[in-house]
Amino acid sequence: MTAAPKHIELIARALIVRDRRVLTCREIGQHHCSLPGGHIDPGEAAATALSRELAEEAGLGDAHVGACLLVQEHRFDQRGKPKHELNMVFHVEPPERLGPGCPPIAALEPKLSFAWVAISDLGDANLLPAEYAGWLASGVDLDKTCWQSSPAPR
């Protein structure tokens, strides 16, 4: 059995959907993607953390952070070390200045890239946590918060 992680990471993530496509974030050189967002600092509200991360990483600090749609517990091994995350996924409306459709989003951090991925292709894009793809494919209820938990790695 894998050793227990030393702490639980709190992460705020953005669900930005346009034309049945989801904005995803990928660290250069990695074979998986995630929803945009990042760590919540001590004393920081989750929605505030998400606005800060969107501004720092994608220049989208003026996006509207709405309701929390999903709290997802994710336990996994990363480079041989146990990790434990609580991801809070918020509905986010992109700023009007982006215009219609799915315009390219330029990463402000050189280690990142952003892409719009069709909901039906999220599994092939290796969106992590993997449970997100099924949750999104089933249709997200914007008026309801959900909970998911992945099994602990063995």
C-alpha cells in the first residue's frame, strides 16, 4: 500500500464551456490535461484563488467565477509520491472581450498551454482527474453541486 500523503492540497478549477468545448490546461511535456486553476493559498477564498490563477496563467482575471459545481477528491501517485487533492470546480463565464466561439487562449506562464477540447474528446485528451470526462459527458447541472471521490492508489 502507498504511504499516506503529508497534506491535502486544495485546488480551485474553472469549468469554461463554449460550443460543447471545454477549456483545458496542459503543462508542456505532460501527456495529460486538467481544468484551468490552481492551489488555494491559506486564508484565501476558493473563488478568489481561481480568479487569481486565471489572471496569472491565462490573463482571464476578468472572467466571472460562478457557483461551485463539483467537489472532487483525487488520490494518486505522482512521480512515486502519494498525492491527495480536493478540487473545487467552479462554473466560469469567460470575459465578453474574448468574443464568440473558442478563441485561442495564450498562456502567460511558459510551462503551460491551453486548448479547447470537445466534451466527447476529453477522455482521449487524458483529462485528469479522469472522472471529469464522465461527469461532463453526462451533462452538468449548473444548479447543483456534486461530490466525487477516486479510490486510493494501491
